[in-house]
Amino acid sequence: MSNPNDSTVYLEDLATNYKRPKRVADSEAEGTTAGKRQKTLFESFGPEKRQKLSQPKPTCSTGIRAPVKGQKLNSIPFSLSAFQAALPDDEARKLLALECETFGKSWFKVMATEFVKPYFIDLKRQLYEEGVCGATDPVPATIFPPPKNIYTWSDTPLGRVKVVIIGQDPYITKGQAHGLSFSVPQGVHAPPSLQNIFKELKNEYPSFTPPGHGTLTKWAEQGVLLLNTVLTVKAGVSDSHAGRGWEQFTERVMQIVDAYGGANLARPGEAAAGVGTGVVIIAWGSKAQQRVKGLDSKKHLILKSVHPSPRSADSGFFGNGHFRKANDWLEARYGAGGGIDWCAL
């Protein structure tokens, strides 16, 4: 990750290789320095032009403003240092340190206004009091996932999103949640819901062999956004952080997906549109389905079923055919090879 004080237009959307970036503090701790990188289009401008582009458009409250409607994703400039300077006070800078350190910049530039809304600041105050602070601060023992992983899903570049799989809240058992819906870290056995996902995948693709792990980062690398409805949870207590504000936040994430998801995916014979032209949205369970209300079912393929939990999987999850339906739609929309290799885990 580049220095958070750099004024940069982030074009993460163009990335083809998914990699969780190292935090600046991690690099310093290891005694390494970042290598030289190719200049962005933004950096190729002269100093006066760069300064003009790097300034966020002002509002009456914070000096932070959303992009203009219809603006192409890669034309939206973003300066993290300018965002931090525009925050109203030291408390806001403290509360939003985690977002500044870990939130994917291709998402940050279109979500910046959400971070300064009163409901989100209130949410962060509650989490801060429970020990959810910065990425390098001590990890709270009873809140999952660890702070540095809350926004792991945002490492999937917005402009490369093809599919969204919406979950409920993170796993409530220590060591399982790591910021991707339904996924667990390497070395952790797949929980029952994920085992059922693998069973359905086997039903649709008989050649699939369930892996000896439950990590879904290979899907994220291909453009599958693995997003929970609520992003944190108290150990052992499902829905413990529901109603705090995460639902409003992830609803905004889905609005951003509607506007920009897949903006850098090209249809056959066409250049990438720069704005969202449609993705597959998979909503398993009633809570996930709340997040897709109001989305355009003509623009997107919206697939719904019951949750893969053992309590409900036999009531409509098994046999839903969502993996094949997703690929059929993606290849019709974006051409041969436009689907997801679901079996590559």
C-alpha cells in the first residue's frame, strides 16, 4: 500500500491480480521500503493540475463530497491526505483511522461521504469503546473479525466486480471470521453453512472436489465480492451488532455496486463503460435479500434463496442452481470466459 499521505488517483479497479496489501506499519516493522511504481495518469499531470484534481469538492460540513452522478469510475480522483485533512476534528480522525488504513481505495473514493455521516461516526464510537481501533492496535478478544480484516471484502476492486454474494453477519467463533462472507482463513475447517455451499457447488459441477479448507479468496480474486450485511459481531452472539448502522452502510455499498460494479469489464466488441453495466447478485437468506431491494433486476441478475445454514438448506438452497445461472448470465453479458471458475479454490 502506498503512503497514506500521498495524493494519488487510485486505479485499483484495473488490477487483475488480487493481493491483500501490506499496511505501511507492517513494511516499516520489517525494515523494508516500497519499490518504485509506474506513474498514474494523475501523477503525470503538472503540479498545478495535480493540486487542483486532488482537492475534494467542498460541502458545508466536512469538505468531502460524493462523485458527480454518471462520472466514470476511473476519472474520480481521490486523495487520502485531503480526506483526512477535511475531517472535522481529532475524534473523527481517530475513529476513522481504521478505514483510512484498510479500506480499499477503489471503494474509498466513492464511499468517502458515508464515513462522515452521523450514523457511521456513532457506530465507530461504539466499536471504539469495545476495542475496535486501528489496524495495528491490540485486537479485541470478543469482537470478530479482527479490525484489520473488517474490510477485507473491499480489496476486490470495484471496477472488476462480477458477482456479489451477500451474507448475514460474521462467524461468531474465534478464528473463523476474516472479512469475507462465508469464508474462513486458511487452516480453519469449513463451517456447516460453507459445507452446504460446497455441496450445492458439487451438485452443479460434479467435477468439483471440496478443498480441505474454507478460504474463498480465489473467488475474490476473480471478482466475487463477499459482503456481509453486518460487518462485526460479538463472540458467540449472532446478530449482536445488528441495528447499529452496518445495515445502512452495506446498503450504500450495494448502491455503489449498482452504479459502478463491473465498470471496467468490457462487453464483446465494446470498450469498458466506466460505469456499472450489471453484475450477478446472490442473496441467501432474508437479511441478505433486504440489501437488494430497489436494485434494477433488468440491469442485474438477482438470485435469491434461503440461507445455506443446516436449518434451512433443505428448504430451497440445495438445487437453487445459482452458480451455473451466474455463469450463464455473465458469459451472455461479457462473453466467453466472463464467468467465474467456482471450482478453483
